[in-house]
Amino acid sequence: LRGLVEVSNVCARDCHYCGIRVSRTDVSRYRMSANEILECAATVHELGYGTIVLQAGEDHGIRRDWLAGLIRRIKLDHDLAITLSLGERDDADLLEWREAGADRYLLRFETSDRALFEKIHPARGERCIDRIEMLGRLREMGYEVGSGVMVGIPGQTYETLARDIELFRELDLDMIGIGPFVPHPDTPLGQEAEAKRRTDAIDINQVPADELLTYKVVALTRLICPDANLPSTTALSTINKANGRELGLMRGANIVMPNLTPAAYRCRYQIYPGKECFDESGSQVHVGVKRRIEAIGRVIGTGRGDSPNKRKRTVS
Ligand code: 5AD
């Protein structure tokens, strides 16, 4: 289990699918204070987790030094692995955070189809970071490296999805997140998906954004990358609230990331609609997740939960 804390919904980017994209002016923005984040870290530790995941939009208000200080403080207080998921950042930031003690970094490449990637990810100003290259640099800096894709992006074909899975192997990823594309009605891609759904035209190459296909991609990825950590994603449990999370675990995933963001903020981090938004405390969220995992006969692991893939690489 990893304790997920969504530390900021401020974002500089305008990704066509995402509910917290910069052009959504009606989203109420927040950035958690260092003390609020430290309180969450204490909760993550008390619940017995070995990892805290700090996730945010691409928020350049999260300053290099500020976060480095916070990482050092969490490491002093608790024996926790720290995973960062903060978007495309400069090498200087990544290096400083690594030196401060960050262990892992997550950055999905979303699709291996370059043209499709560029269509749905407008560049920020002049700057254009190649995510595949950034994943390579993260690896060189000594991070455990995670990536992943969405399944069923409008314009995604079976062929590119197969190529995505090949790329997981080529990049020798330690963590791979795979979730269905969930159309957000207030985004360009959500609207495109809805318009396509209304016409009867069937495109046989278009990958559906459904549960079954997501499970297939998870299962194939498990076969191709046997030592990677694969989360059963929140997006999966969103499109099948009854048992998506469990089915993900039964089809190859081995990680769950309970959302321990304070409830008031959690509701403002709607990258897609339908995210559970009850006024539950971290420990209530934990109890629910634990019950579900135990109900399918699984035993929850302890410790940091480093990726066996990374361990194998360092040993050999
Ligand atoms: N549907 C599904 N997944 C989404 N993400 C962002 N927006 C959506 C959406 N509408 C995923 C992206 C991103 C991760 C944090 O959430 O893959 O990398």
C-alpha cells in the first residue's frame, strides 16, 4: 500500500483530458502547506505504510528548495520511501529532490504515439520536454522509475497500445500505472469522446476506454514485466466502483494507493469525474481498502515495497 497525498491542484499545463488543466478557471486551486503535508506523512506512517506518494499538478509554485526541505523533514521523522509525481520538471529540481532523499518518480508517457501525444499535450511556452528522455534521466539520477498510460484515449489504436506495452519493457520500468481514460465533460478530449459516442460511426481501430480492455493491458503488462510494481488504479475503481480495484489486483496488479489527501482538498482534485469524494478521514479510507483486499484473500505487504525490478537491476 502507498499513501497518496495530492499536495496541490495548481497546474501550468493544459492537457486535453485533465480536469485540473490550467484553462479550467472554475477549479478552486489549493497548495497544501508543509505542516499539512507533514501531518499526512504522520498518518501514512501510523497506518503502517512504507511509502508516501506526493502528487500534484505541474505546480511551479512548488519550489525546489521548499520541497527539498520537506523531503528531508519527512525522512527525519519517519522511515518512509518517498515517491514524487509532479509532472515535467527540470533536471536541477529532480537532482536536488533525489539528493534530499526522494526515492521514486512517476511520470506517465500516456501514449507512445508521438503525434497523438503532441495533440493532447500542448507545450508550455517554448519548452518541450521529451518524457521518454526524462524517464532515462530519472533513472540515471538513481530514482526508481514509474510510467504508464491511459487506455482508450480518442485516437489511440490497438497497434499503438501494443507498442506502449513493448515500450514498458524497453524502458525497464520499475512501476507501471495503467488506467482507463475517463472522459471529463469540461475538457476538449472529454467532449470529443462524447461527440464520437453520439454518432454511430464505428472506428474498428479505436481502443475502447473500458474495463475489460484495461484488465487485458494490465495482464499483458504483468506477463511482459514480471518484476514491476503495478497499481490497481483509482481510474479503474472509478469506472467499476463495486469491484474494479479487486479485479485489477486479480489480473496482475499488486499495488493499491489509498487516497489520504485531506477530504476538503481531495474533492478539488478531480482530474476526471466520479472520484469518490466522501468526507472520510485517512484512517477510514484505509479501513475500507484493507477490508476489500482481505476479502479477496490477499495479505497486505509491509516495508517500503521497493520494486523487485529495481532490486534486480542493482544486484546484477
Ligand atoms: N481519465 C483517466 N486518467 C486521467 N489522468 C488524467 N486525466 C485523466 C482522465 N480524464 C491520468 C493521467 C495522468 C494521471 C495522474 O492521471 O494518465 O498521468
